[in-house]
Amino acid sequence: MKKYFFLAFASLIFLAGCTSKPVKTIENLKAGIKGETTASAKYAAFAEKAKTEGHDTIAKLFEAASKAESIHAANHLKALESLGEKMEDFKPQFEVKTTKENLQAAIEGESYEATTMYPQFLADAKTEKVAKAEKSFNWAFDTEKKHLSFYKNALVALESKTERTLAYNYFVCPVCGNTYDKATVSEKCAFCNTSKNKFITI
Ligand SMILES: [Fe+2]
Ligand SMILES: [Fe+2]
């Protein structure tokens, strides 16, 4: 009899383990959706500001990054919903300053995502074994590292008045948000293998 009690108890523990929610990853996906949606709206506003200040190439970069962040937000949302969860409403909050300050703010934001936020989210998703979230976080993580480098170059160009050397066009992968300039665009997306002819031209 004791043996059956033990077996029933062990099965309950096992079932509880199987059905327990990946609490950390759910929280991280929500924070990621909020962060990416805010970044997308912020960069769109920064692009408008750059246009009014005559920084056309920098405006293009902000537009491309804005598109990429909206794809990351959509991917995180799909991952969240696949866990049976819903995203609550929120309003993106940000400030628009001069283009130089906006670039500095963008560099800070991307640095945080690339060095702190996504590495932690990825570690949690691995621990909680949420493959869909891990994939979505990885695509965003790898893209933010590229955005960081684009923004740093743009700030140097702005400060040295060599903005004309920056790209006039960007290509954004509609599946993973990977962002390319003309010099680095490849036939297939380096992150998700999507064909170049599907890329969004900015
Ligand atoms: Fe980014
Ligand atoms: Fe891609």
C-alpha cells in the first residue's frame, strides 16, 4: 500500500513539473515586447527628427531599426501567445531630443539589450526550456549587436561631418529583423535563411 502511495505522490510531482509555467520567460517575453515596441516607436520618431534636421542617412538608419524592432516585438508576442499568455496594454514612453542625443540614447538602449537584457533572457529561456522564446530572443540579440554598431558609426559620422559616407538604403529581414546595409547584404539571411528577395527595403 505504501508503495502505491509513493507512486501516486511521485506522479503528482512529475505532472506538476510538466505543467508548471515558465514564469521567468513569460515575464521576460512581456518585458521584451514592451522594450521592442517602445524602441520601434522611438526610432520612428527619431527618424522624423533626423529628417527635419537634414540628417537623411541617419533618418534611414532609424527607420530600418524601427522596422526591425517591430518584427522582434511581433516574434516575442507569438512566443508569448504560444504559452497561452496574453500581453497587457501599455503606452511607449520616450523622449525626442537632437539627433546627436537621439543617437546616444539609441546606443545606450542597444548596449543594454545586447550586453545585459538578452543574455539574461536567453539564459532563463534555456533553463526553462522554452525553445520558441529562445529563438526569438536570439534573433533580437544578434540584431541589436548590429544596430549598436550601425549607431556607433552614425554618431562618428555625425560628429566628423561625414554622414554622406553612411548607407542610403537598408534591408530588413521580415522574419527575424536582421538589418543589413548594401555592403553587407547577403543572398540569404544569416540568422534565419530567408531569401534576400523577401527583405524589406528601407
Ligand atoms: Fe535594435
Ligand atoms: Fe532573417
